[in-house]
Amino acid sequence: GAAILQSILALELPPEERLRALEGLVEMHHLDRMFDDFLAFVARSPVEAASLDGYPGRIVRADRKEYEYELDIDGKKSAVRRKQPWTRLSPASKLAVFESVPAPSMTREGFLGLADLAFRTGDEEGGQRSLLRLFKRNDSQDVVNAVLARHLGIPVPKGGFVALEGKLVPPAAKAAERERRKRAEEAD
């Protein structure tokens, strides 16, 4: 990590390129931490998954190369047990598996890794879910505001983002939605 950082700085890249390179390093750190949080949790307890190979089941063991899972088929719990490399799991399925780690077992960096993974795979709702879970921690709202603003390409709104229907929005958007609903109720 430190050697890579020194290399980026030594290259004297234009500021925007340097910023992108540094953001990439931070994102890789977050993804690595997300994976570590997942591995630590699955070492203590199986991770339930709504769909693995088209069936409900659970991941019972995992490392950085592969995971072992059980499938529940035709009402029979743990009917099949398999092992496969992570590369066989779709990005959406990986996100669902990593999201299943309970909030208390996920670090701040792990949640940011979840958001990074979701945004990288085009799952805006997944990224919002991850950031909202982290936002609910009192010590993480500033970092969530900064990450979401950067992702959206806007400045952090005055007062920061606020929760509305499972996602984070600027306070003005929440106020506008409340006003719209109020007018709709009055019209009925």
C-alpha cells in the first residue's frame, strides 16, 4: 500500500489523475476490508443466501479463493454441499452474499466496500442500501456524506444527506417529496 502510494506521488501525475489513482487505492482497501469482514463472520456462523445455483442455502466456509455452500432443495435442508471459486458467482450474487453480514459485524470500511462494489456493478440501490446502513451509525455520517456526494458528482448538501424511503437524498429533495405528498392528500 505505502509503496504504491509513493509511486503515485512520484509519477507527478496531473492532479485529477492523481486523485483517481488515490481513490482507486482507497476503494481497493474498502473492498479488501469488506472481504475480511465477510470471512471473519462466516468463520463464526454460516451466511444465509436467498439463491445459490438457483436454490436457497448458505455459505458455510470461505477463503479468498473459494467458498463452500449448502443448498436447500425440495424442502430438504442442506440437500447438497458444494465448493466453487468466487469467480463463478455473479457480481449481483456476491453483493447479496456480502450484504447478508449483520451490521454489527461489518466495519465502516467494509460497508464502504459494499457500496463501492454495488456502484461498480451498476447497482445504485445496492450502493444506497450499504451507505444507508453505515449512515445509521452515529460516527459515520460525515464519511457517508462525502462518499455519496463524490459518487453523485455534487457537493455535500447543507446539513448533509437525509434518509428517505431507503435511500439518502439532499434535504431539499426530502422536503419537496413531503410537500408533494401533502398536496396529493389535500387533493383527495
